[in-house]
Amino acid sequence: MIYITSDKERCILLATYLVEHKATVRATAAQFGISKSTVHKDVTHTLRYVNRGLYKEVKEVLDRNKNERHLRGGEATRRKYMAGNQ
């Protein structure tokens, strides 16, 4: 759980983590112990007005994650069925 004095500080902290680790919103939320909705709102809505440059970097990571999510889902399903057949 994180305790930050302002929403601006929190959105910058979350965005920095997301960009540095090329993480998903879900992974970022788990790391900080907050909801996916909060992370998503902070890095897409609030960050746009707080730090425009960081917002653009986050947008690139989120777009990449969106384009690759079908691959991650397919891999997770494959592992699930491989574990059940052994």
C-alpha cells in the first residue's frame, strides 16, 4: 500500500514504474497494492495534465501492451492446459 500526499505524486510514481519496467496496468496495481482502475485513471487521465512527456511514454507502453495482450492470453492458456495434461 502506498501513502502519497497528492494524486499528482501518485500518478507520476505509477507512470514512472510502468515505463521503467514496461509493466502492465495489472502488474503496476499489484506492485503498489491499489486497484487497476486507480492506476489506469492516474496514468491516462490525471497524468495528461501533470506531465505531458511522461504521459506520451506511458501511452506508448499501454499501446504496446494492448497490441500484445492476445499473445499473453494465448500463452497463459497453453500453460494452463500443459500443466493439466501432465
